[in-house]
Amino acid sequence: MSPLSIDTTSMSFALGEVFGVLLVVGGVLTLVWRLSGPWRRVSVPPRPLPAVQLAQLRARRRNIVLGVLALIALGGVAAAVSSYMR
């Protein structure tokens, strides 16, 4: 296929770019979530903790990861919107 035959001003091309950006962002979100699993679970705490404190530590770490994921998703949506507006 010749690159000259691609209509970069068409709606299909723009939607393809948007879905491509969102697919990459989804992959990054999945990768971050999977790789942060052992850190979130705190399987071996640094020092012996009561069950309540261990649950609070896990919840705090989960919320930190969710905040980072929200920032990545927000940046991805902004990139997708900007690629659509070009």
C-alpha cells in the first residue's frame, strides 16, 4: 500500500489514531497494575504489623497506585483528544 493513498483527513484515520493511542494507554495501565501487585499486597511487611495496620497499609498503597493510574489515564485521554483534533 502506498502511503500516498492514505487520506489523513478522513474520519476513519482520526478514529484509528484515537483508538491506537487508547490501546497503548490501556496496555500501560495494565502493565503498571500488574507490576505493582507485589508492592500493593505487602506479603512480607518490613516489621510485624497488626492486621488492622496491615490492611491500612495495603489500602494506602492501593490508593497510591490508583492515583498514578488515574493520572496516566488522564494523560492518555488528553493525548487521544489532541490526536483527534489535529
